[in-house]
Amino acid sequence: MKLRRVPTKQWSFIEGELLGFFDLNSFFSTVIAIVKWKSMLIESIESPYLIGMFNQTSRDWFVWLYKTHVWISSRQVTHADFISKSRTIRYKTPKIQDVLASLTPSLITTEPSIQVQDNRYIPQWVKVIVVQRDGGRCVYCFESDPTLLEFDHRKSWVKGGSSKDPNNICLGCRKCNRKKGARDWGWG
């Protein structure tokens, strides 16, 4: 196995106040400063970022972050390996300026800043940015139970709101999301 993307369910990053805990299916874990993690996410949009490595069954495994997804490889790989392996991702690489702007909640726009063919699918990199920006809470009622949280379109998708723009996606609990319906941001 040269390079493989790890499904989202098999890894987690738990944020504390200053430090976070990255865990890859109990095979590899490390403590990372929150500021460093956010920096790694931004850098991973442009090029692969090596998180670390572990040894299992007398074999070294490398853990990477690329386009905000976690990848593992059985040997050192190049940027070209990632590009050829990730061709199945159906969104354009976002610009760093757009990602930085999306980390600031006050910079909410109603027009998408990343122009791509749109559908309801919300890419992983958008989800990661939204969860970090919204602090893992519903933006309407501040519910923090992860089993009740959903991704909500600020400008509804049926009215042309983008699923690929982090500024148009927020966290909402089921109750608030159903109550809001197809109405746009600022409904309450």
C-alpha cells in the first residue's frame, strides 16, 4: 500500500483550550497545539503536511494531512502522489485567503467565494473549518451535543446557497435547522 485516505470515522481531533488531541484509530495519537493544528489545516490545502509516523508490525507508517483529509502511507510519498491519488475529490482547491477569511465568523457573505459546480454535498475541508469556527455548537441555541448537530446552509441551497463555501455553512442542531427551514441566515 503506497497511499490511502483514512475515512473520517477512523480519526478525530479533540480540542482543549490550548492543546488538542489527534487520534488515528488508536494506532497513532499525538498532542498538537490548537494554533498549530489550524495552521496545518490551512497549509494542507496547498501541499501535504506530515503529522507524524508510527510503527506497526515492523513497518513504518506515515500520517499525513492533505486537503484537510488524513492520509497514511507505508513509505515517504511526494506531492505528485497525493495529486494523482486525490483526483476523485470533486472540488477545486480553495485559495488560502478564502480559508483564512472563513475562520473569522464576522466575514459572512451571501455569495460563494469559491466558484465550482455546486450540489448539496459539503466537502470535508468545509466541515472541518465550520466545526472549528463555530466551536462545535449550534449557532442559534448553542447546543453542543454532537449527535444533535447538523450542517446548515445560511443561504438555503434551494435558493442558490453554496455547499462549497464555508461562509455559507454553519452548525445547527436538528431542532433549530428544522425550524429555520428554507429561510436564510438571520431568520430569528
